[in-house]
Amino acid sequence: MMAREEPLRLLAGAAAGALATVVDTEQWPDLRARVAAVLAPELFDLVSARMEEARRRLVAVPRVRLELARAEFTTEWRGSIHTMLWERPEAAGPLRAVLHDVSPALPRTAEDYGTGTATRR
């Protein structure tokens, strides 16, 4: 059981980081919907609404606090996504595929993706 813990934690961090990166861009609605559909198809509306509420909180902060708010968003969603992956480990592959699809538009660092395959700058 422990063997799956670290890969799921890394994937959750990668997904949360990807969401935080696009939270205030036109990519947000698509990525939010795709991540929610993969992680919790039966709870899509609930998960999508929670993500949207977190986004509203983030974009409402003063610009000077934006990076801190982005970090808080990432931390919050890393935990939530990790929990959903733990409950549905079969979602890991589709979630990786979603991240791969959007990866050209996102920063290319190992920390952002949590896969260990990207190179550091």
C-alpha cells in the first residue's frame, strides 16, 4: 500500500500546480473541467464548484499577495487531489494524460509535474 503513496502524492502536486498556474488564464475552465471529470466523474459538479470557489478567492487577492495565494491554492488542492487519487487510483493514468496534454503551456520543471522526468532549469 505504501508503494503507491509517493507517486500519487507527486501526481497530486503536479495537478495542483498546473491548476494554480492557469487559475487566472483562459486555460482555467478547460483544465478545471478535465481534472474534475477524471478525479470524480460522479461528483463532477461538486468538485468543479469547489475548484471555482478556490479560484474566485485566489483572483480576488491583491496583486502583491498573488504568489502567496497561488501557493495556498496549490497546497489546498494537492491535499484534495491526493485524497481523490487515493480513493480512485485508476484515475492516475488519465490525470497524467491531462497534464501531458496541457504541458506545452506549463512550466517544464520536475517540481511542477512531480514526475521526476522533466529537467530543472
